[in-house]
Amino acid sequence: MSLEPNERITIPDENGEEHLFEVLTQFDIEENGHSYIAVIPVEQSDDEEVDVFAFRYEDDEKDENQFKIFAIEDDAEWDLVEETLNTVLDDGNNLL
């Protein structure tokens, strides 16, 4: 999967309600072999502190332009994601 900078995607919540997000970055973690995406809500106002959300994703085997997204529910996995995301965002050069 390849996303363009600032591309917008729709992600449903646990109730099935869809929310629009802007892609911040995507990254892989070699330690666990998974791919992740970091997004920010489009509906946030500019004067608010930015909420960044991260999800694990897998490419759809049937359609290369589609992907499946999964919530990160494991504390150990979240620690890896948070550490990697902080490094990517601090670097700034690795953003899409």
C-alpha cells in the first residue's frame, strides 16, 4: 500500500460510524513484522492540540489498492509503535 502525503481516508469506529482522517505517516516495525499508519482527525480545529492515532494495517490480498486496518490492543505492541512513531515524527524526514 502506498499513500500520498496528506491523503484522506475514512476509518469506522467500533459503532460503525465513519470518521475522516488525514494520513500523517506510515511505517514498518521490523521487530514484529507489522506495518502501521499514523493519522490525525480532519475535523480537529487548528487551535486544538493534535490527536495522533495509530493503527496496524495489512494489504488486501485481493486488491492491491485496498488495506485492512486493526486497532492496537496489546500493550507491548503499543509500546513499540509509540517508540517508533516518536522517532519518525521527531526525525520529520521519514514522513511520507
